[in-house]
Amino acid sequence: MEARKIINYGMWAFAFLIINIIWANVSNNVASQELNDADHEFQANREVSLQPVFGSEADLPIEIQSEFVHVDDASRIEDVAWKFVDANGKTVLSWSGQTNEFASVEAELPPGEYTLETTIGENILATQTLDVAPFAPIAIWGHLILSVLLVAVAFGEIGVRKIVSKYSNEKSTETKDDKPREFKRTQVGMPEADEANDSPWRDPIT
């Protein structure tokens, strides 16, 4: 029984570890959105929506990656720039640089509606990507909730086992008591045993 308990606790501990590892991977995942690329027509103003997860109003970690190359002459250098504007017209993030320069800008912004405004010259190919980690703000809460639920399930399973075991024992006892008298095993020294051995024939008196 002790070995069975150890195995049972070990399995729950393993499940606890696996669930938290899976959630850690999920919360670290990012959702990527191509804002401008070579396969689509360039848009100077791109609408971006940062949606909250499970109603959370916490700031979302984002990363904007951009690269600009002149189509006619890849070695040609020109000034380029972009800015990230919220619904009130306020610039919350910006970058300026030159073509042939890869830029990665990270920030944490509240959920809402934004616009990416890009300023470039003619014949310049823009590649801009937005990465958002939607579950990052609730990563700790996710670990806590999943851990509490797993512990509750574990203790609930133990309680159900005890109830089922007790019920099974009671049913087994009732089944034994409900057996007809003739099917019960007689025991030496019990009245049933004496009655079972009651016979008209007696041993001779010596």
C-alpha cells in the first residue's frame, strides 16, 4: 500500500510539472503579423489592434521588426522612419534610420487600437513585422490557477477513492450477512455448530 501511495503521489507531482511546463511554453509564444512585405502592396498607414486576453488590461509585450531596401539599387541609402500612434493620435513608439538597416524595437503597450505610420521614399521595399506575446501578462496567474486546479483534482480523486472503498466494504459486509443460514460456514463453539452436530445418536457412556 505504501508503494502504491508513493507511485500515486509521484504521478501527481509529474503531472504538476508537465502542466506548468506546457503553460510556460504557451505564455512565451508570440503571435506574428506581417504589416508590410514584398508580397503585398505597401501601406503607409496600417491599423493594428492589440487585443487583451481573458479581459486582462495589462500591458502587452510587443516587438516591431523592420527592414527597408531600395528596389532599383540595393546599395542605395535613403532615410526611412515609422511611428506607432494610439487611438488618441499620440505617438507611443517610433524609429528612424536608413535603408539596408535591420531594426527591432521592443515595448509594452496597453491593449487598444493603434496605427503604424511609415515614411519612406519611392521604390523602397518595406518589410515590417509585429510580434505580440498575448499570454505573457497573465503567465504567473496561469501557473497559480493551473496548480490550484491540479491540487484540487488530486485531493478530490483521493476523496472519491476513499468513498468508493468504504461503500464497497459496506456492500461486501451486507452481502455476507444476507447469506442464508445453511450457506454460512459454521464455527466450533457457536450455537450453529452445536445445532448442526445435534444428532439422536450419542456416544456410549463408559
